[in-house]
Amino acid sequence: MFSPSELTVKGGTVVTFQWAGSGHSVVVGSICGTPGQRIANISSAPFSATFTTPTVTTNTDVPFFCEPHCGLGMKGVIHVTP
Ligand SMILES: [Cu+2]
């Protein structure tokens, strides 16, 4: 699972995802099976990928999930602030 599964950062922040295991991807989206922006294809540790949060004018949530394990609850959200 993502740890932490939630964090709060300003827009324009580079967030790094670090793999601790095998067979995980990261995509933006809130509905399992409906990927948005692709942050990383399925990869295995050691691996990392970065995502730059969008610049926003109001608080905006950016949900994300792992495609193979979304149904198991492998998902999270970045709370982006102006
Ligand atoms: Cu996974």
C-alpha cells in the first residue's frame, strides 16, 4: 500500500514515489480501472518516479492508485494547496 496514502503539498511540488516491492504502477485517478495521467508503469523495486503537482488556485485533491492493486485498496490522495 502507499505510505503515506495521503499528503498535503503546495502546487508545483515534486512528489517522489519509491517502490518497496514488485509489480506496482501509479496513475492519477479515483476510479479503479480508469487511469488518468500515468506517473509510472508497472515496476519493481528498486525504482522511483516523480510527479509534479499542478499549480492550483483553490485546494484541489489529486487521487492516485496502483492499477494491479487498486481493488485491494492500493490508492491515495495528494491534497494540493495554492
Ligand atoms: Cu500495487
